[in-house]
Amino acid sequence: MIPDDFRQLLARRIAGVEHPREKIMDVVFMIQDKFGYLSDELLEDAAGLLKMTPLEVEEIATFYEFIYRRPVGGHVIHVCDGVVCWMSGHASILDHLRGRLGIDFGETTPDGRFTLLPTCCIGYCDRSPAMMIDRKVYGKLTPERIDEILEKLGLDTEGDSDDTGSL
Amino acid sequence: MTQVLFKNRHPDRIATLEEYRAGGGYEALTAVLSEYPRAKVQQLALDAVLLGRGGAGFPAGKKWMTVAESAPFPRYMVCNADEMEPGTFKDRVLIHTDPHQIIEGMIIVGYSVMAERGIIFIRASYENAARILEREIERARAAGFLGPNILGSGFSMEISVHRSAGRYICGENTAQINAIQGKRATPIQPPPYATEKGIWNLPTVTHNVETLACVPHIIQNGPEWFRNLAAHPDAAGTKLYCVSGRVQHPGCFELPMGTRLSDIIDIHAGGMTPGCTFKTCLPGGASTRFLPKSLYDIEMDFDSMKKAGHRLGTGSVIVFDEKTCLVGATLNMMEFFARESCGWCTPCREGLPYMRDILARIEAGDGKPADIPLLRQMSRYVWNAYCALAPGAASPVESLLTYFEDEVQAHIRQHRCPFS
Ligand SMILES: Cc1cc2nc3c(=O)[nH]c(=O)nc-3n(C[C@H](O)[C@H](O)[C@H](O)COP(=O)(O)O)c2cc1C
Ligand code: SF4
Ligand code: FES
């Protein structure tokens, strides 16, 4: 169940729009930011708020890459497997990540800290190979840089995304 | 080199509203709202030969003219910032450079079709760009350029940012209309066209980020000035070319529309990565055709590319060198397209994974000579699909077989990838 105060927050996000379902992405992202993933229970709650049936929400939730219908770790790592990253060393980046985390695509580390997933070209091909963690982008990856990023995430959970809002 | 869209480009920060205004920003909007009939705005875009930068190259002014005078309200103006075409990142760079020209463009186009609701549809991996846009929309509103009764003209407009959650088909304009309504994002074949019945069955005009950014400059400096920005008289404006792959300096460059590919690569992208020789490129993203080396000097504009049997697409050049396996590259892209197929129609849903499997077999050394005609046949067959995703997906495969059949043959003959 969504706690009451959070439900009110969601309701405010939807309030005033003619067609509440237009706000489905915002609602799902807010839920994921708080609970990590969209559980069956949360999905039903969201459906109620959006004036949709749970099936309609499911139809959309399963359509998108960044909507998680299963539990994920504290940090979700999406490694770009687009053609430019493929050309510039995606395989070795992936091997390094797998080795460091001891997991494969679709898996979460036993301590629940990291989930590893693929993603298509994230539009940072000029800084390939690239990946996204918690919707922040990291480019020009090397094994050393990955180690640094993982270490930072493990220590203070903030990370030094190089996508700071400027060019 | 004349910089128009990138004239306020800084390596480390976004141009501010003040900076944009100091360079003439929002003067076009002020002029339009005070003295331009809507038809004049449309005519200016038409005279400027502003062709849609999202890939299809459709004349922008013509699109606005299809919104009937008598069409119902409210009408929608959508800015397409989905940019999920592999190899493409120009819209991201543009938003991170000088976002107000996009906002001003939306308001001007909104005015020309009387659309009071603006929506920027943006992909999930551009969260920073989404926040920049939200912040700058607020600043534009505070300055009186958005909201009710803009600059006392009687025209009102609001713009909001709609985040997507990652699916390539959402970039297709009709699928995007479904996505915005919170419906499953499958395309809708016209008629009726979106400009007649789009979001909630109301008139909807969709444009790419770059197309919209050109609009204020056209109004301010005139259509002839815009046409003359191009490299030759049969093209118009500037183009944001993104270059990635095996070049020294990958990046996004604003150059005259129709700049030669050789200049884009050799001069602006700093030439090939040391030790690499040019083999081919995809000139406009993953859904365009591999270009043979014989066309290395081709002029990169919609018309010249079309005459040569190619597509400019998004003008995103992905450069491949002699040591890169094109079967592997094509397989990678087919994985993408098969995964991103929305599943609505059979030729795409079934055809793309089938083509991917054949390519995977060839790459793994298990290909048969008969696979080549089979792939050719499939490349033609997927043109029966419901939307343009599948024909786009077939482009790298078809051109691989047209220009690089030897490479495919070598995989089959040697029962392995000759590059590994
Ligand atoms: C599969 C597919 C994906 C597309 N993705 C995008 C996109 O991400 N951005 C975009 O501007 N246009 C995209 N388009 C083109 C749009 O359908 C549409 O033509 C364009 O947004 C219109 O704007 P323009 O006239 O300014 O080019 C895509 C088309 C297809 C078939
Ligand atoms: S071609 Fe592919 S993406 Fe387009 S409607 Fe058919 S299944 Fe969907
Ligand atoms: S291919 Fe990886 S960011 Fe574009």
C-alpha cells in the first residue's frame, strides 16, 4: 500500500489535468524513486489514482525499458549495447562489470546493492562506451573508471556523473 | 563557418535566457505576435525550405498548413525529443547548448496553427535535458513569453515536459501521440493525419527539436538568408551532424546543409582514428544504408542523398573502419530493432528476429550460401510492415548485401568471422 502522505503527493501531481492517464510516467517514476520498483500492489494503487484499470497500467509498464516490474538493487546499472559502444569496447566493459559485481544481465548482487541490465544507445555515442546508473550517464568508460564509479556508489551513493547539466 | 543554432555554444555551460535575448532571442516571437498573420509565418517556413530534421525531411510549413482553420481546440504542438535512433545525439547537445530557441520555436509554430498546448516528449536517458527544459520554460514564462495572453497578443500557450521510459517506437510521431495519452505506444496509420486528429483526437503538430530551433532564426533573418546558409543552392539552412565511431574527435557540428561527408569526417571530426582506414559509414543513424567508399565525397543533404539512393536520416554519421566486422555491426543493429519492434504487425514482429537469427548464424560461422538470398528476400518483405520502423531496420542489412557481400561470403566460406 502507498503510504497516505505519498499518495497525496502523487494525487497533487495528477490534480488539475483533464486526462489523469497522461501522467502515468511521472507517477511510475515517482513510485520507483521511492520504492525501487513497481510491485503488483503499487501498480494497482497507481491504476486507481490514474483512473485506469490495472491491466491498462500493466500494458504500459511492460512496454518500457526503465519501468521495473521486479525488484531491483539500490543502483540499477544499464550498460549501452548500441552499435557505437559495441565498436568501442562494450564487450570488455561488460566483462569487467560482470567480474566486479559477480552477476550477469538481469541479476542483482546478493547484498541488494546493484542490478545489471542492458540498454540501447543512450545518445552519448560521442562518449562511448557509455552506461547509465540511476538515470545518470557515465561515458568514456575504462575498467579503471568503472572501479572508481562503483567505489563512489558504494561509499556515498552519490557518484560523479559526468552529465552535470552542461555540455 | 556560420553558427546559428550553436552561436551561443560554450564548452561547459548552457546559454542563459539573457544571453539568448542579447543575441536577438524572442525578437522573432515578439514580431510574429504583434504583426504577422498566421499564414505569413507558414509561408516563411515554406520559402525557407525548412525540411523536418527528425529524419523524414517533410516541409515544415506544409505540415502547418494542413491544420484547418475550422479545426477544433485545444490544439497540440509537440516537440519530439525522443532521439533514440542509434548514433544520434544532436538534440541532446542542442538542448544542453541553447534551449530557448527550441522553446521560442515551439511558441511560434504554436501560434501559426493556434496550438495552445505544447508538450516536449523526451527520452528517459535525457533526464538532465528534461530538467533544463523545465527550468527554462519557467524562466520564459516569468519573462512573459509563455502563459496566458503572451505579450498582450491574445495568444496563450503552456508548455510541459513529458518523460518517456525508453522505447524507440515512441519517437515515431503517431506512436508518440499514443504514448502522450498514456496508451500503449503503437503507431496509428493515417488517414486521418495527426494534424487533423492527434492527441485526444485534436489537431497535433509534431516536430523534431532541431526543426523547431531553426524557426526563430528564419523569422528573424528571412527565408533567403536561411537558404543561403547551405553549402549549395539546392539545399537550405545548416545541419547538426553528429559523428561517432572510428574518428579522432567524435561530436556534434553545425555545418552548412549539404556539406560533403569527406569534409565532415576529415576536417570537423579530425579524421579517422590513428591506424584506422575508412571502410563505410551509416550517414544518418542505424536505420539508414551503409554508404560505399565511392560516395565519400557526397553532399549530405536530403536531396543529394536521395538522388544517390541513400537517406540523410538524422545526419548522424557512424564511421566504421577496415578492421570492424560489418556482419557483427549489422547483427548488433538488428538486435536493437528486433528488441524495439512494438509487436503490432507480423512482418516486423516476426521478420526482424528471423533476420537477426540468420545474421547471428553467419557471424558465428554457421551460415550457408542460401542465407544471402534469404536475407535479401526478407529485407524486401519487411517493407510490408505497418510503420517505418521495419523498413528502416532492413536498410543496414540490404546495403550490407549490396556493397559488402564479399564480407558476408567470407564468413560463410571460412565458417568463422574473419575479423575475430
Ligand atoms: C521508428 C521511428 C522512430 C523515430 N524517432 C524519432 C525521434 O526520436 N525523433 C524525431 O524527431 N523523429 C523521429 N521519427 C520521425 C517522426 O515520426 C516524425 O517524422 C518527426 O518527429 C517529425 O518532425 P520533423 O518534421 O521536424 O522532422 C521517428 C520515426 C520512426 C519511424
Ligand atoms: S513495423 Fe514494427 S514497430 Fe511498426 S507497427 Fe509494425 S511491429 Fe510495430
Ligand atoms: S551507442 Fe552507446 S551511447 Fe550511442
